[in-house]
Amino acid sequence: MPQWTVGPLQYPKNSRLLPPGLSPTLYTARKHAQANALVASVNGFFLTHWPFKTDDQRQRFVNEGYAWFVCVNCPMSLDDRLHWGCRLLTLGFLIDDLLDRMNLSEGVAYNTKVIECGRGTAPDRNVPAQWIMYDLFDEMRKVDRILADQLLEQTIDFLKAQVDKDRHLHMELNEYFQYRDADLGKGLLSGIMRFCASLHMTPEELALAAPIEELAMKHITFVNDIASFEKELLSAKEGFELGAICSSVPIVMDMCEVGVREAKRMMWQMVRAWEIEHFVRCKVILKKHPSKALEKCFKGLEYQASGNEVWTLMTPRYRTPGEKGYEQRGAGTGAAVQLAELSGKLLDTFKPSVGVGLVFCTLFSLVVMLWLVVLVKQG
């Protein structure tokens, strides 16, 4: 088993994403012990094989830290499996960026071919997304066919959701969550977690884990949407069909009749309320259905949500053109180096307290959560 490093979920103080006075997180974040070597290996692979057009694109790819994302999302992974998870999710990010410049029919055709390759159809070796997907699942099936096949289905759901014609339609918040469960790749991320950790679960255990999966999905969705909203606006202005806005921020704005800043603050408090609910539900389920697999799954879902939050607050992926990045605000080191240092320094020495912070977060967040729940039901 890998040795994990434990550390705090402290954030860059200059992050524009965190509103003043936000309740501290109750989650613990970890990163995989082999993160440094894995990130270098995965980045090197894509820098060699992916058709980046400019040096700036290559540097931005490194800076955005997709492999780091997996290393802090799936710290319980086996050393010899995590590289597949890093490559698969990195490929998903890169495909997503390509789709932002396509119309719907082009995107559907592109992803359909990629899906066929994942299923085992011989790829066009001149199209990196096809042969990388083919090779990944061919290799993973040889190691663990059951979990690889489960992961393939979640990958297919993700690739189909990326080109869903309904992604730009108006939705209520509950409808949006259902859609984003696939589009955001939450199922894909959990499939990666289970494959890389060799976590086999019975159908009954998967059903019991579903409510906890849903909470993690909402947590990840809101944090992602808060961070990416301005980027979504820019993509929508460029007029590409698959770059249309797909975000919960306008939904909360409309539902609560508030502006962008107020909507984001409310969403952050909902995120903190879902953390409380996570621990409450996990305790109830495990008391009635004690299971080592469920216990490991629930901890993995906590790491997914906390890892996503850490990465989201560090990555330059969601910065708009002209906005200063961390490397320009700090001591001059590059974003990729800072990402490594922060995820080491800030994640390696602390486990969050759940004493006074829990009481404060509970009282404040539950009020906000109950208010929003009432609004959702009325809507």
C-alpha cells in the first residue's frame, strides 16, 4: 500500500474565489506519495503525443495540473495503477478543451469515435484521443477487467454528456445536478478512484454509497462552477455551440434573485453544509451496514471533494486572460512549481479540527441550506 501524506486544506490567501469570512472546511485533504514522479511522467507523455499548437499551450497544460488533480483526488490509489487514472482524466480535460471550439455535430462525431476506441475498436493512430483511449482501456482490462469495464461505462457517460444537445437549456437546480453528474465527470472520477485503489464493491454497497456520491457530486459541481463561471462566459461569447454556458451560478442567481457575487457566496455556504451532511450520513449508513469497502469508499469521496477544492483554488485553468496568476502574485515561481510546493507544504502537516469550526459551520450553513432547499422545492 502507498504511504500517504496528510495536510491542511489551507488556500492561497490571494485567491479571488474565496469570499471573506467563509467557514473553514471540515474535510481532510491528502496527496498520493508518488505524486511528483507521476505528474512528471504523465505530463511528459502528453507533451510528446498531444498536438499542442504553441509553446504557450504546452506551458499552460503543465501549469493547469491535471495529473495533480488526480493525485489529490485519489490518494488511496495503488502505486502501479494511479498513472492510468491520471492519463484518463487528463485526456478528458484535453478533449473538453477541443470541444469548446466545435459545433454539436462535430463534437458528437469526435467523441463517438473515441468511445468506440475505448470499447476496443481499432483506433486511427493519427488521432491521439483515439489511440490513447484505446491503449488505456486495453492495458487496464489486462490488470482488472471488472473494474476497467465499470470505469469504461462511466467514461462513456462522461464523453456523451460533453456533447449533450441539452447542455445549454434552462434547468432547475435539481435537473442541473442530474445532468452534471455525468458532464462533470463525477461518475468517472469515482470509477477512477475504485479502479486505482482496487476497490471492489457489491451492488448493495454501491447502492448504499449512492447518497454519499450525490453529496460529493454537488460539492464538486458548485466549487467547479464558482471557479469556472467567468471562463464559461468567455467561451459563450466566442459563439461555439459546445462552449455555451453550463453552470449553476445563473440558476442560483435566478432562483434567489441575487447577483453573481451573492450567488457564489451562498453556494460556498451550501458546500460547507454538504460537508456536515456527509459525515452525518456516513455515520448512519456504517452503523447499520458496517463494511470496510463502504468505509474506504466514503473516505475516498471526502478526498475527492477536498482534492477538487484544493486543485480548483490553485490551477490557472479558470483564470481569465489578463488576470494575474499565482506565479505573478508571489515570488516569481511558475504555477506548476507552486502547485507542487503548495500541495506538498499545505497538504503535508495538518488535519483540520472539527471542534469549534464544526459548531460555527453547522449553525451558519444549515440556515443557508434550509433556505435554499425551500427555494428549490418552491421552484
